[in-house]
Amino acid sequence: MVGLGPGGEETLTPQARDAISGADVVIGYSTYIKLAKPYLTNQTVLSSGMKKETDRARVAVEEALAGKRVAVISSGDPGVYGMASPILEIAPPELEVDVIPGVTAATATAAVLGAPLTHDFAVISLSDLLTPWETILRRLDAAAAADFVIVLYNPRSHGRDQHLEVARNVVLKHRAKETPLGLVKDCCRAGEAKQVTTLGDMNIEDVDMTTTVIIGNSQTKVLNGRMITPRGYVI
Amino acid sequence: MVGLGPGGEETLTPQARDAISGADVVIGYSTYIKLAKPYLTNQTVLSSGMKKETDRARVAVEEALAGKRVAVISSGDPGVYGMASPILEIAPPELEVDVIPGVTAATATAAVLGAPLTHDFAVISLSDLLTPWETILRRLDAAAAADFVIVLYNPRSHGRDQHLEVARNVVLKHRAKETPLGLVKDCCRAGEAKQVTTLGDMNIEDVDMTTTVIIGNSQTKVLNGRMITPRGYVI
């Protein structure tokens, strides 16, 4: 399992690059295959649509058991809401499997926004395809109450276009509407767009499935357009 | 601010490497300067001891305002408990500052252990140098109650050798002692050592300040020696 990082060649580790270059078979969701184009030479490429994760996992294990070197690619880090768990769940003990980490969306997005993650933070996916919505709401509530900075993955899609509004209202029970909030769409890719706003003012229409959202904690501030959560040093 | 990633050249992004190679001045804690040795040629190197973060931030800003290209280096990602916030807090608006993300210890450690972070997780530092211990305990309690996977940074040092024991007991209020727990010491560096154990069986003597600890959620399991938090696909 290979993490491509957030975007282009600049943020891909040498380890990940070598794993893709040295593979016989490269497997991934079609969007990720496009991101990996620069490293594809004569590998066999097996691309598939979204929501085909278990199929991809099975094919990867079959190909590997047949003796092929297989690279299953994901954007960001393959261990964060990625393919690492479905593959490790079905891989037999004799199969050598390595997880090659990448820069995940949380920290890539944070870097674009400034320094919002320099204190304790919680990472929550708003996708309820595989997780009960009640569990997600419970985690949002707990993270907001305990003053974690909150990073939202999969904040909005066509099928769940109001989840983000509900999530905002849960956080607003514990945090002021003036709390800084940052959005980065297409982080580290062509068309990257960032916005530093507030929890109250965020326009959910600005958010889509390629956006990562970071909600500050009670100490987060905005300075020169950058979102900063102080570590606590006396400056 | 440049993130070195967890260890060697294999996990350093090209962007980070170029920022160090192209700098006039490289500033960092002495341990990080050692990690950056392979990329140091004729840059001026300013290294300092731990707990000198505000000094390093001031020197970095002064050098940059004097027209130098400055790289302030941190291991992992500079935005996660790193130098990004103290520098952005004092940098004047006219100064160009970029945060260059890196693979952070949470995901590098997860990759070594298997796939423990494929569901919602909370990142908490057990260092109370800059954060009230009560705040840390409150966050641990909230994260454990809401069934987050929990990643502990700075789990133990000479000055606070019992914090981890207290933290374990807080989590045990909400989670079974059989909950899988993974430790990686010196992740991605020479002498890397991993251990997959349980919340109840962890020996705190095995943990030091170069260790990252990951506590599974209620669904985390161990399979073929690997720690896996299922994403929820029907396998």
C-alpha cells in the first residue's frame, strides 16, 4: 500500500516513488491512477471506480499471491481512511505486505493554512457510508467539548450535502461562532483554493469532497491571514 | 519550516529536500540537524538544544528579515507540535513563510504497526510543559469515551515518567484492558523497534521520548501480528 501524498511529485516520498516504479501491477481508484501517471512505465495498471475498495483489495492479494509485486495506491496516507485495513484483513500470513506512509491531508492542509495543528487534534470523517451517523456525531461532540482542533475528512458529497451543516451545529454547542475555520480544496494540486473563515461564517456551498476542513480550538487565532493554534510558548 | 518526515532520505519529500539544499541558513534542534546531515553542504547551520524553541524562532525570523533563505527543520511534520506556530506568531506580515509538510509520527508509526488509523483518531501529547495536565486528562477521557483511536506523542520522559501510567488508567475507564496497543520506538530510524501488545499489558518501561504509542478503539484487532482498525467494509 503506497501513499501518494496530497498531490504532485514534490510531496511524494522516494520510498513511495520506488514502490510504484518497481511494481509489476499498480492498482487504484481511477483518480489516484491519474496522480501516479508520471511514475507509470510498463507496469500493468488496474484502475476501478469509487466504492470498489473490497474488489481492489481482493485483486491486489490475488496478484501478489501469484508472485507479482503489487502497488496499491491511495492519495495521502494509505493508513488514514485508506486501503491499508481491507487489504491487511484479507492478506494471508505468508504474504509480505508493507504500508508506505505519505503526507496525509490533515497536515498538508494545515501547512497551507498556517499552523492550526500545533496542539492536540481529532481527525473525523463525515462519511456515513461505513460508520453510523450517531457515532460520528458523538465523536464530533466529544472532540468539540474537550477543545480538540478538529480535522474533517470527506466533509461533503452529493449524497450527504447537509452533514457538514449538522456537524457545524454540534461544534457550535461548545465553541464560539467566531472560532477560526480553514478550508483547502484540492490541496497541493492544480486549482488549490484556500479560505480562512470562521465556524459561523463557513459557507457549506464552498465545500466539496475534495476539500479538507480544519476547525480551530478555543485558542486558535488568525494572524496575517494564517490560522495559528499556539503551542503555548511565551512569545 | 521544513518537515523531515520520520527518519531517513526514503521518507523525505523532494520539496523538503530542496528547501534544505537551497537554504542559506539551516536552523534546528541538534537531533534534527543530525538527521539533515546528508543534505547539508555549505549552508550556515545553527543548532540548539531542546526547549530553545522560542530562541530558534527569533533567530530564524531575524535571519530571514536580513535577506537570508532560512530552513527551520523539524522531524515529522513541522505543523504537528512543531515550530510552525511559534514562528508564524512572530513573523511580520511582509515575511514570506512556507510550511513544508512531512510524514508525521502518527502515520509513520501506524504504517509500521499495520493499519490502526483507518478510522477516526485523536492525537494527544502527554507533555505538560506547555499544557495543563488537567487539559490533557480531559482530552484523553473524551477521546476514550467517544471510541477514537488514540495516538500519544511525547508519551514519557525523565521528568514525567508516570504520565503514561495515569493516561492508561484514564483510557481503561472506557476501554477493555485487552484493547490492542502498539508502540514504535525510533520509527523509520536505525534501531527501530515495534511492539504490538494490549492496553493492560503495556510495560511503560518500554516507552521513552522517542516512542509513539497508538491505542486501538473498540473495533481494533490484531491479525498476523498487525494492528488493524477495520474501516467497516464487509470483507
